[in-house]
Amino acid sequence: MFNRFKKPAGPSEPRPQATAPVKAPVEAPGRAVAQLPQRSLVARKPAPGGAQAPSPAQIAADKERKRKEKLMELKVELHKRLLDNLNLAALEHASEAELRQEISAITGEALDEMSVVLNKDERVTLTQELYDEVMGLGPLEPLLKDETVNDILVNGPQQIFVERAGKLELTDITFKDEKHLLRIIDKIVSAVGRRVDESNPYVDARLADGSRFNAMVPPIAVDGSLVSIRKFKKDKLGIDDLVRFGAFTEEMAAYLQAAVATRLNIIVSGGTGSGKTTTLNALSSFIDNHERILTIEDTAELQLQQTHVGRMESRPPNVEGKGAVTQRDCLRNALRMRPDRIIVGETRGEEVIDMLQAMNTGHDGSMTTIHANSARDGISRLENMVAMAGIEMPIKAVRSQIASAVNLIVQASRLQDGSRRMVSVTEITGMEGDVISMQEIFRYERLGIAPDGKIIGRFTATGVRSHFSERFKQWGYDLPASIYEPIAAQ
């Protein structure tokens, strides 16, 4: 029944054999070299074909490569047969067990007809990969299920990297070719009503589990399609978890709890992958359960556990270039929805104006993240975003707006050993002339590098008492003075 899908057997192209380099005759001192036959200059027992005999490791690697190539071709052939035999319309109502059983039966019948013999483990693996091709995202599916993987980065069909514990590593997983990779990309984006092709070569989307997905296809991507997946954490990390992992200390956690509970406006600053969203999620756990919270994001990642949460997500324009809903549109509308706090996933453009106005007009306790390398850089970035919004204001007026709106900047950073630390907690205390005045309360001091490459460091207070100590006390958070005492140098 599967004959029309069989590939025609054709002669394979002969592979060019390596030729041994010709050695030049060596002249002895004071004597001319006679022209000897070529065979006398070659080793007595040459390897077959004149090439050096491969090592056992090379032979094993070559066998494994050929085995993977054959299994990949077999999987492609079986996938075609599955699509021809499965009732795709009925898959929506079939259970996973029923579908796996059906795939296993069709696969077994096809293998028998093709006279292909596989052992039990290979059949199980093949059935799982075919199930992932039909119902999942093909080769990416095992990586999405791996809890230790934070990011999946695809550089063309033959290179798939993952990030584990802050470090990038190359996997042995590959796509068959560019068409295979493009088919998986199209499967992802079409599920959320997006499209990607030569006229629209890049796309942002969100997977079914909430993971952030970005793809760029040829001709913009030169060496094959580029895919980035930031995985969605099913288990939200709380403050206790971050303290246990060494992201910050219990004293810093107590201070941040007081800052959030007393409704200070907080900005979490940091670079890409530094843990800004994780920190924002952890800080949100200190918000009272009776407050109305509205979240605004480009890609919904925040995992707030409060009862009264309204989530909004921006939308890109459609094929005709219409229908876009920006973060600024969502933020403007949020102001009419009686929020107690507004949390913007990331402020990166003209919505900064509405964010600052919200912080200045009764929505105390609002939070957002920005890309910056330090607290002072974060202030400069806010000023630049105000200028990008096309608002013509004197620089002193802009800084005055920022100083009155933002109370606290939490700086997150990913160090070169892959660890993530809250490297600075800085308060904004007002204006001194044309300059925004700031004071650092906590910082992370780097002391050196261990032999295994791990960063050696410690968290310490700076000795400066919080500008908001009276506010904390009025709200019932009378923090001990000892948390502001710096650690003595060792």
C-alpha cells in the first residue's frame, strides 16, 4: 500500500578517494640522488588506497554519522507515509495513547514492507520522534521538555545550541535540511495567526506553553533560518528560591519586601538574559492580594499569583499593515481600568511617557524593566526613550519627571560564569540642580575567580540608611539598622 512513496533506487555517486602526497627524494650530503622508481619511496605496507588508516575513534564516529543519516532518511520517509494514512481531522479528538498506538502500528507495517530491521529501543525512539513531528515541534520537542534548558538557539538546520545554567552548549540534534526547519517554523507561527516568508522574513510569537519564540528566515538569515526560544518557566521562582541560589541575601529580600509593600515605584534594570523578568516576578509576590494589578507585555511572561490580575499583550500589525496594538495603547487604556498597580513587562519605547505619568498620578507601586548596565545608565535610557517618543521637553523637566516617578532601581546582571546576581539596589532621592541624585543601598562586590571559573564575591550594604526609612516605619516595616551596615573587609 506504500509503494508510491518509495524512493527510486539510483546509483550513488562515487566519493573521491584521498590520494597520498608524493614525497620528494632526500639528497644525502655530497651525493646526487639517483632517480629511483616511485614504489621505492613509499612505505612497505601502505594503507589501502594510499591513505593513512583511520583510527578506531574515527571509524566509530563515521559509523555513527552514517547511522544517523540513515535514520533521518527513514524518519522522513515514514513521516510522509504517516501524513498519507493518518486522518488529520480526527487527531484533535484522539488521545495521546491512541495516537501513539496508531503511529506505532503504521510505522511497524512500513518497516516490514521496507525490509528495515530495528531493535526495540530504536523503534521506541523512532515512534517518539514521529509523534513529535506530527503533534509537536519535531527535533525541538525534547529540548522544550528538558527542564534544565533555558534557551534554544537554532543557527540553520545543522546547528542547535542550548543554554544550561547560563552556559551555551552545542547539541547533537539537527534538522534534515532547511525545508524541514522552515516547516516547523511555519507550524509555530501559523498556530498564532502569524506568517513568515521572504516578504515578511522575521516574526515574534508565543508557543502554547508561553515560551517566547523569534525566527528570521532567508534571505535575511544568510546561512539558514535563525530561531530563538526563551523557555517559559512552569515553576515560578520565589524570593526564597532566589536567596537560596545566591541571587541576593535575606537582608536585601527584607528591604525589597518593604519597598514593594509600601508601594515604591521600582525599575528592574539589566542586560539580556540577566534575570529581569524573574526578578520582577519575585518582587510581585510581595504585592497584597487585595490590590488590582494590570500587566502589559509584548509577550506574556509574567506569572503573578495574586487574585485580581488583568493581563494584556500587544499585537503586531496584520498582513495589510493594520490592526497593531502597541504597549502604549494598552497602557493608555489601562489608566481607565482603575488599577492599583501597573506592571509593564519591558519599557523600550514611547510608552515610557505614559509609564512615568502613571507612576506620578496615583498608581504608586508600579514596576517595569529596562535594558541598562547600571542604575545611572538606566536613568539615561529613560531620558533617551522620552526623546525617542518625540516629546519636546527641557532636559531638566524630563529628569524632574523621572526623579519624582521612580523610587528604586534594582540592577540585575549575568556574570561571565553564567550566574545571575542582583548587583546593585539604588534609591533615587530627588534632584540636585540639573542632576538626579541617587544613593546605593546594597551592592555585590567581586573578589576574584575560583580555579573552576566561578566568580567569588559577596553582597554587602553600603552603610547608607534608606531614604524611605520613615515611610517603611509608617507602613509597619521597621527594618533593623543592622541591615544597612557594610560587611567588614576580610
